[in-house]
Amino acid sequence: MSTFTELQKFISEDMRMSQVYQPVMLMELLKNGGEATVTQIAQAILNKDPTQIEYFTEIVKNMVGRVLTKSRGITSKTGNTYKLTGSEALTPDQAAELIALCEKRIEDFEGERGEAVWEHRKRGHRPISGSVRYEVLSRAKFRCELCGISADEKSIEVDHIHPKSLGGIDDLSNFQALCYSCNAAKRNTDDTDFRGFKQLYEHREASCLFCDIQINDRQRIIAENNLAYAIRDGFPVTAGHTLFKPKRHVSDYFGLTQAEINAINQLMAVEKRQLESADPTIVGFNVGMNCGEAAGQTVFHCHVHLIPRRQGDVESPRGGVRHVIPSKGHYEST
């Protein structure tokens, strides 16, 4: 069998198409007499990737184009087209000289900064593993956690909620799924949202019971991650009643950051599975929190209750959490 026939069969029948990368690589090799460098192949893939075009479209519109047009007046913009002010008066030699000057500025900049020039594109110096990426996307149901668009419609990326460039950690609690448009718009230098996050997460109150547990009563902690921890409730409603709390002192659920919500949910999902595995009589759960004195909150450090439920543990479970208001638990649907 000839090489042509083998390749024809592989491309037509055997090549698995989870992405466009394999045929793009083969095309680049075929176009270059059977050989191509890694850089050449990567450039070919980049040229085929519409997400990169949209990413840099956002960069042009919201960053470099805005500076050159609104701040400097060097360019003008009509619709989606930019024009260099006064370009019609430039001779070809002048244009070539200006291009060479731009090249020199780039060369000097790269020489001065070295690899740091592209540090912001390295996503924390190492790629996110496939298993972590799958877990983050699966948790988000393969939708952007900002705009809600499906991965079927737009490529979804794994993003650091608290940016790596500002001290963010490589932890599931600090990852979120964003489509490439939302991720490009978010950027990684938003001082308004992220300045002081490290200090924010380290905040504790000396007089708070749940802050104190983290330091002086750690034997009560049954599970923890970077931003949250879990203990058994001191006055359990049912066996296995567990509390999940942010490590940071924050009064209630509505003060949590998205990273803290992720951290609590991560611990709660694991504990739910462990409780069910250890006790087959558990057939349901109540999940809830008290926010404010009027809602029954007595310790003003956010905590989420996970209450295992068993068949027959109350006479009539209908209504569930509605029973926080007496007589409102039972109702008839219309």
C-alpha cells in the first residue's frame, strides 16, 4: 500500500476529529514537502482558530485601538475600520521608515523585558491539566459562568477568578469556566475587582467562634481546602449534619466571592458522597443558610448547613425548608 493510499484512508476514515489540530498539522507538513517546525505548525493552528481572532479583536477595540484613537488621536475609527490620520500624505519610503522604526521599538522592548513580555499569556507559567479542565467545565455544565453560553456555541476556557498575576492560586476553588469573549473582556489586571484579594481572604475576627476554630480547635475540622473548611454541627438536627464555612470572616452567604462559593460547593459535594457511602439510610438532604438575625442567624460568620435526611425522620417532610415559618411548610399546589 502506498503512502498516498495510507494517508488517504487515515484522513478519510480513521482520523478522530475532536478538534481541527490533526488535519491542520498534516496540511502544514504536506505544504512544506513533508517537514515543518513546531512553530510553523503552531502558527498554522493559530491561523485556523477563530477564538484567537476574537480574543485579539477585543484587545484592538478595548485597548490599543482606544489608546491610539481616543487618547492620542493618531488613528480614527469608522465602524470596524481604523484609519491612520494623515496616511495619504506619506510616501512609500516614509511608510517603510516608520515600519522599521516600529520594528526597532519592538526589538528594544523585547530585549529589555526578555520573556516577561509574554508572561501574561502563559496562564500562570504552566497549562491547566486536562483533568482539571474537565472538572471545571463539567461543574459549569459546559456553559460560560458569566454569560451562560454553551460550549457548543462558543469555546469555553478555564480562567483564574483571582488572577495568577495578582497572586491567585491553582486550585479548583479559584477556577471558573468562561467563554473566550468573556475571558478576553475580563482581562487579568482589574484592580477594582481584585486589588487586595490576598489580604481579603486572610481576614479573621478575634471574637468569632468560626474564626477561632481554624486556629485553636482544629481537631473539629473534618475537611478543608484553600478557602473553606467543614465541621460537624455542634447541635445536629440529624446524624451527619455538617457546616461548611469560608475561612475568611464574612457575615453571610451574600458576602462570599465566587471563589469561596466554589470552595464551599467543592467540599460539600465530597462530603455528600461520603455520607451517602457511609450510611445507606440517607436518601435526601436539606441545604441552607441563615442570613441575618431575622432569618435565625446566631453566629455571624457565614455557614452553610448540609442536613442528611432519612425516610420517616419526620412525620411529613413535604415543604422542606418552608417549615422555617410555622404553618407555611404544608401547601396545596394549584
